Amino acid sequence: MAQTLTDRKDVQFVLFDHLNIEELTKGKKFEDLNKKTFEMVISEARSLATKEMLPTSADADQEGCLFEGGDVKVPESFHRVYDQIKKGEWIAVADDLEVGGQGMPEVISLAVLEMFHASNSALAGFPMLGHGAAKLVEIFGTEQMKKLFLQKMYSGQWGGTMLLTEPNAGSDVGALETTATKNSDGTYSVQGNKIFISGGEHDLTENIIHPVLARIEGAPKGTAGISLFIVPKIWVNDDGSLGEANDVICTGIEEKIGLHGSPTCSLTLGGKGNCRGFLLGGENKGIRVMFHMMNEARLAVAIQALGLASSAYLYSVNYARERLQGKSLTGAKDSPQVPIIQHPDVRRMLLWMKAQVEGNRSMNFYTAFCMDKVAITENEEEKEYLEDLIGFLTPICKAYTSEKSCQVCGQAIQVHGGYGACRDYPVEQLLRDCKITTIYEGTTGIQAMDLLGRKIGMKQGKPFKSLIKEIGKVTAAARKIPDLKDLAGRLDETLTSLTMTTMQLAQAAATPKVLEAFAHACPLLEVFGDVILAWMLLWRASAASTKLDKILGDADDEKKKTKINKNKDAAYYHGQIQTARYFINSVLPGTIGKMNAISNIEAAPVKITDAGFGG
Amino acid sequence: MAQTITDRRDVQFVLYEQFNIETLSKSPKFKGLNKKTYEMVLSEARSLATKEMLAISPEGDQEGCQFENGKVKMPESFHRAYNLVREGEWIAVADDPEVGGQGMPQIIATSVMEMFQGANVSLALFFVLGHGAGKLIELFGTKKQKELYLEKVYSGEWGGTMALTESGAGSDVGALITSAKKNSDGTYSITGNKIFNSCAEHDFTENIINPVLARIEGAPAGTKGISLFVVPKIWVNDDGSLGEPNDVVCTGIEEKIGIHSSPTCSMTLGGKGNCRGTLLGEENKGLNAMFHMMNEARLAVAIQALGGASASFLYAVNYARERLQGKHLTQSRNPDASPVAIIEHPDVRRMLLWMKAQVEGNRSLNYYVAMCMDKAEIAENDEEKERLNDRISILTPICKAYTSEKSCEVCTMGIQVYGGYGACREYPMEQLLRDCRISTIYEGTTGIQSMDLLSRKIGMKKGKPFKELLEEMQSTVAEAKNKPGLEDIAVQMEGTVTRLLETALHLMQKMPSNISAAFAQSYPFLEVCGDVVIGWMLLWRASVASSALSKLLGDKDEEKRKELLKKNKDAAFYDGQIQTARYFINSMLPETVGKMSAIKNMEAAPVEITEAGFGG
């Protein structure tokens, strides 16, 4: 049967050939693990995603969540599947065994999450949010808090959320108005209104734990005066038993373009003055704590988008192989209809999608792999080097992967033609479900400002230089492979342009031209994404080339062709090389053009008057 | 009040300043029309669009069409609006008064339709389809057919459709299997199943006229054996009275991502053997006739997409002016700074300016094509007429594909400007994207348009129309070179146009020996053509605006100029035109040039990769 979520062969290739994650098992942390365990975990997750999560996705889209009298009912079919996720311990895949995790590397956890989102993003959001909230408790919580919450959250017995946004505090989180007042027992009374809270209320679990950003009375304005509180929906007594309802009231849910099975809640905290929370991580230290969660959440959103794009791609390939329409461009007059995968323009669409899905998969898995290497390294210098890379790549993963994934889903509709727009086919839902990924957990614009404003200049540009160094390693290796030499050369040239463009813009940002510079923050992030994708695809092509040579041996061209057509592995490796060729020769020249555009630092977006926009 | 749908000032600028359409009135056909008449028509259309059509659009989205027992029920509120459109005679704006039209230029009809589409795509489609069916009858019908149908279709008393697609015949229309068999009375019995027929069943009108593509028994396979028939839902007797139902049965409607109040019908024709039609045009010449309608429909889809994009842009601008969020970038370290309207943030301005460039550039492109039609109508010699028709022909696939693709991107960007609210139904942005999504698909997908451009249009008449188009661009460049503030972008544009010619020649040269690899570049090529056309249109606009602005500013010094830009709405508008052109040409066209280099690489990977290599 055709695959519909993530391409099994491709995931294996990234993990074991391209990134070679088996080297992690040399580290103490992962010494008991091996390729076989990794594959078993992924295979079980795939089975759960395919057999249980996927079949409930379209129904949930139609049915949506029901809000009534402060309660939210999720789609009926979610209950059974959520229980299976719980039972399979799928919420804390990469967490330590002692806190209830599976102890897997992050990169494996990402591969699992990609499948979950590919199959049913609305449902996959619940474990994802639960995990994020628990992680905060694990890192910043007191012993007592860990005892009360941690195991129940990581096991999925209780749900989790993150309460940041208010009507007037979206991208500008420092503007929030929710207040906290210290009580004599050490708890805080919390009061305020939060919106856009995913999973803020639902009937999957008996309790929901909300990490809440609020301002303690008298604290400074802006982000410097924000603290984080753990606010349970139902109060948890010191002995772990459930107490009274904690005055956390859902006042409504949004009707949205997608993710209909995921309730987006408006919550009123302390409307009756009875909402209490525990301080997490120190007074006025909330943003620092939250940033930890935000970075995790940003990568998770990238994976969410990637999963949807991956699924959209696979549906499209399958459809293009089956749908007969039109004659072959080179066929004779009376030749029969052919599957549309034979039309050059359809192949171009598919190859573009493939390059995006695979390139973004590699970029995100690579970032997770860096995290795993951080966890096992004993060398402080290496640790810092890797952490720099992670910090630099995070905004690019979040913004670039989400933007491109939406485009992949759009292209999937196009491959399906008129059927693509119909609910009978899955791709229009994938686009709708994907749309929010460019917005939540920091919009694309916010990520771009993070890149230009913080990441590029940090440590005198050290992380940026590290990235260039890592890319250089791959091009140097690829230059030695005859088939890839030209591609490596092109990427090296692009790297030089990227360095120049980046320095030019970073310099402008430090002058009175700061506004003009920041009008180019998004274009800059996009070219970074393009170059990183090219890096990843060339890296893949290098690994594939070695494998392909082994299969093909010394056969002559004719025999090689036959083998590539007949041998599935050979076709896959050959496909990796073609994907890199396509991206570097057909997409990257546009990227260089974009760099030239950035170098112009055109001031029109700043100069145009507000009235000049019309309307 | 903030404007919605289309920017009145911008539309006026295009009509009277960029294209100077008042010169049309010199011809006998448009004699007696003037700016005042045009403005009256547009203003009435705007009022209808804003007050009636826009108001019911979200409801239409939520409620959708109801299918039951072969009948399709439209949302209740749509009936009133449909009738108002009929009463206002808005279906045949640019048609001759003797067939029931308003006799306006095509460019005015285009502007009206942009507003209707921007207000309510689902509803506006009824008029597009009704008009298209009417036009076919007007052009190809017998006297009798015209007598029976024309006035009723153009007036909207009866609806109209176009029945091409079958489940096995979408982009490949020649594969259709609906059959027609001649009867002794000269009519034809029609049998077959059609799908994706917009508005083929509904309760607005007592009758619906379906132009149907079918193959007469024994006709050749493929497109050469296709004929066109007029198939009414209810048979129309010779005296014009209604007869029996004509065995045209709706078997279901699609649930779609958008345009929920536009019924997308599956139709069974002659399921009981009782469906009759009359031949429209000649036997086996159906595709020829249909192509006429298709070209009209393609431009109409471009306008549909543009209307949605225009509405999305205006909502985004209005929202960005009102939504307070974040400090000004230069105040980011000041804890006491107040939040500013998000239009103050450079990245939001970039998004808005990109949307503006796309909306305005595509508006000019599509209005320009409509004006070419008007000019072709009144052309005094055949040479001029041919030149204009060629221009229309080469620009049509670009309008259809580029405008629809970019409009979807504009609607997406509109959501982004709104942040989280953009994804919510409470705001209009997500519906605009959903309603726009189909525009890149129907009436010939983007891929089909790209093949049309590359295989037929660029090389037609030895490339003369293409070269003339580029020459026209260069004459705009030459003019702009003398305008203050435009010299540098005019030079940039000049180089880009030259590169486009090189790219096209390269592709045409390589095509015979690398046909598949060349066609893998067909959409990239259409896209760069579109970019360059937009650059041309924006430079043209800026050139006109620059002269107008110079008049307003006179010899004032820099300080006073700035003040005037802030105070005088017209000055701000004209300056905005110049900034838009600067942005597009300096920030977008370099990428276009890069894409041209990519096309020239003619990378064969899309052809070389094996089918198994795609994975899955």
C-alpha cells in the first residue's frame, strides 16, 4: 500500500545514512540504545499514527469541538486514540526514564512527532502541549511541584497548555495585563483573560495544568516584570489528590480555518477571585523560563508543519501515479492518456515539493540531533558550538519550515486539480490545518527579527560562522564526488554571497538605516532557509552517491539505467541526487537574486507614507 | 469610513490617468460615454457590492448550498442580492444595447466585476457564467437560438453554465465521452455525465441554459470531434414558452475548501434518454466556440482572484492601522514607550507593500487587457486590430495563471498581517483565501496556462507579438528615464526586459531537442513573464504619478514636500505609486532575474528522476 504520512525509507536514510545518529549510542546517555530500538519505536509510532490517528482526522475536521456552558467536547473519536497515545507513553519520548520518559534521543522523538502531525495535527497538539508544560515543571519546578505534577503530565493523565496571549498582548508579550498577588500561604492569586489557548479546555483529561504568564503587583512594565505560574484547572492538594475547581473558566472557542479538532480557548482566570497558582522559576523571571518552552514549541511547530507537508507530498505523488489525464508530451497523436506524473510540469511540482519536504526534514532533524549531541558531550567548547547552532537554526526552522510547508500543501491541491479543492480528498484539510503554523509561537516576522536582531550578531557572529563552517564541510566533501562537483561549487558561491549580504544587512541594522534593514529581515531569513536546504540536500546527495555507487558498481550506462529503474534502493538514491540537482540548479539561482535584492536595501517600505497605502 | 473591496482612488487612477480611457469615446461605439457616466456606473456597482453582496458573503460561507433530491437550495439571503443584480442589469455591462447590454467598455465591466468578486465570489460567479453562456449564443447561435435564449440569459432571468468537465476529462477535455445523436427534428439527444459544473443547478431562476460539450456519434476522437450544444434545464418551445424538464439532473454537489455558496454540481444528462439540445455553431467545431468562452472565462477568473486579493489587501491595511502591538523599533529598549499601530513595523510595511504591488500591478495588467479588447473593437484598420488581439492572446494565460497564483499569495499574506485573528472566522481573511484557492485550478490550471504560453503564444507569428510586447515595455522605460526619482528603476527594468527576451530565445532554441526539460520550465517561465509585466505596469503607473506629483509639489523644498505628502491625499497617493514601483523593481525583480538564470540552466532533474525515485 502507498505510504501517506512520512516516507519510511527517507526517514531511515536521514537518521542512519545522512546524519548517522547511531554515533549517539557511544554517549553514556544513549549507550543502551541501538538502530534496532530506534526503528522499533518509529515503527510502532507509525502504526499508531496510520491505524488510529489518521482515520479520525477527517471526521474531526467536520465535527470540530463543541463549546457548551464552559465545557469543551473534543471529537468523540479522539478519546480512544488519546488513551492509546497515553498507554504507549508517546508524550515523553525523549525524556529521562526517571521522570517517566522513554529516554530516546530528540531526533527520534521528532520523527515520531512528524508522523503524529502528518496523520492528525489537531490531536497531536494535545501531547505536544502537555509535554511542553511538563518540561517547564521538570526544569524549573520545586521538588514538591515535580512530585505533584510531573508524572501525571508526562503520562498524559493530565493535559497541559501555555497561557501567554491576551487580546492586547500577542506578538508583544510584554504588554500582558494578567496580574498575580502573593497570598500568605505562598501561592499567588491570578486574575486575567487569556485568548488563543490551544487545549485550554477539553474533556480528554480530568485535569489541565496551565503555565500562565502574569505580572506580580508592582513588578516592572514590559517583559522584565513577567512571572510564570503553574495554575491547575482543578486545584491539586499537597497529597496529590484533587481539590476544588480553580476558577479557570473557558468562555468560548474560536472557529478557525483549520485544526478544527483542537480547541482554541478564551480563558478567564480568577473571574470570581478564586484562582490560585504556584510561582515557577522566581519572580519576574517568567520570560526566561518561558523562552525555554518557546524554543521547544517553535521546533515542535516546525515539525507540525513538516508533517502536514510530508503527507501532502505523499498524497500528491500517489495521486499523480494513478490519475490518467492527457497524452505524453512526446507521445504519438493517438497515444493513450498517461498518469499525470509523466507530465514535465507535474514532475516539477512534485520535485519542488520533495526538495522542500526532505530538505526541511533534514534541517529539523539535524537541529534535534545537535541537541542530542549537546546532551552527551563532555567538552564544553563543543557544547557551546552546538548550542550556538541550535539557537541560530531555531528561528529558521520555525519560520522557513512553516512557510514552505504551507506552500507545499498549496501545491498538493494544485497537483490534485479540481479534486484538490474538494473535501473528498485530504489535501485541502492539510492546507487549512497548516495555515496557523506561520503564526503561532512567534510569527514569521518575529522569527526574522530574532535572526537579524539577535542571532546574527550574537557573540560577534560566532554562531553564524559556525554554520558557514558546517556547510563548508559538506561542500568540500561533495567536491570530491564527480557527479556533485558542479553543485558543490554553486553552493560555495552562494555561501560567499550569503556572507556578504548578511554582513551588509547587519551593518545597516546598526546605523540610522535600522528600519530599512528590518524591512529585509524576512527576505534574509528566507535566503538562509534556502541555503540551508541546499546544504542539506547536497549532504543527502553525497551520502546517496556513495550508496548508489555500491549498488551500480562498474556496470555500463545502459545497465546502470536499468538498475536505477528496477532496484528500489537505487531509484531512491538516484532520486536524492536529482533532488539536489533540481534545488541547486533551479531554485538557488532565485535565492542569489533575492540576495541581490536585499543588498539594494530599498527604502520604499519605510518611505511610503501611511496614507500612501490607500484604502 | 475605510474602504473595502477595491480602492476607489486607485481604480480611477488606472482608468483615467494610466490608461486614459476617455479617449475611447472618440469612436462611434463609445460616443456619448464619458468619465461621468463611467463613474456613475462604477459608483452604483460599488454601492451594490458593498451594501448587498459583501454583507451576505460570510453567511453564504457558513450556510453553503443545500442539496436535496436533485435540487439545490441557495442561501436565503442570496435571492435578494441576485434579484438586485438582475434589476440593475449588471450581467451584460459591456454588451450591445440591442442584445440587452449596457454598452459600456470592457474595462468598465472588468472594474465592476472586480468589485462583485471582491465582495462575494460565490454570488458573482452566477453572473460570470450566465454572461459566458449568453455570449456563446450571441456569437455562434442561430437567429432562432438568439431569439429564444439571449435576452433571458443576459438579463439573468435564466441562468447559464458551461458543461465541459467529466471525471475522465479535466485538463484533457478531448477525452470527454458525453455523446450526442441527431434526431429527425434537427435536435440532438445528449447522454453523459458532467462534473464540477458551477451553478448548473440552483433555485435563483426558473431555467438554466447549459452549453454542453459532447461528441456526435461517429465523430473523430480527441478535440477534433467535439461539438457544442445548448441544453436547457427545462425545454424551451419554439414560441419561447417553457416545456417539459429536459432530463438534466443534478446528482450531487461538492463540499469544497471555499466558494461554499457556488454549487459545484455533478450532472447526469439524458439518464432517462430524454435530454435534448440544439447544436451551437457547427458539428465538430465545438472546441473552437468553447475557446471563445474559455478566454473570456480565463480573464474572468483572473478578475475573481484579483477582487479577492484586493479586498484582502484593503482589510490588511485597515487592520494594520488600527491594531496596536509592540513598540516602535527605535524605542524597543524604552520600557515606557507605548505600543504603536503595526503599520509602523518595517516587516508589516514590507508585507503590505508587497500586497499593494501585486494587487495594483495585477489590476493594471487585467484592465489593460480589457482595454485592448475595447481598442480592438474600435480599431480603424485590420493591422491595428490584429496587433491588439495578439496582445490579448499573449497576455491571457499570464492574467489567468499569474494573477490567480499571486492573488492566493496575497490572501495568505493578508492572514499573516492579522496574526492569530487572521485564521479565525470572525475576520474575513481566511474566507478570502479559501474562496480564492480554486482560481489557480479551474478554467485551465496554472500548468495548462504555462504550456499555452510556452508552446503557442511565445512563438506565434514568429514571435512578433512577444517582441512587440517587450518593445512596448521598453517605450515605458524610455519615458520613465526622464522622470525624477525613476531613473534608476527604469534602467533596472530595461535590463530585466532584455534578460527576458534572452531567456525566451534560449528556451525556444533548446525546446526542439529537449522538449520535456523545456516544459519543466514552463511555469517558471510564465512566472518571470508575469513578474516583468507587473514591473512594467508599476513603472508605467509611477511614471504617470511622477508627473502628477511634480505638478502638486512644484518647486517646494524637501521639508515642504514632506509636509505636503503627509497632508495632501493625492500627493500621498502619487508618492505611493512611486514607492510601490521602487519596491517591486528593486526588491522583487532581482529575484526574477535569478529565476531567469535558473530557467536557462534547464536542469533536467525533473525529467531524469525515475518515478520510483519520488518515493512514497
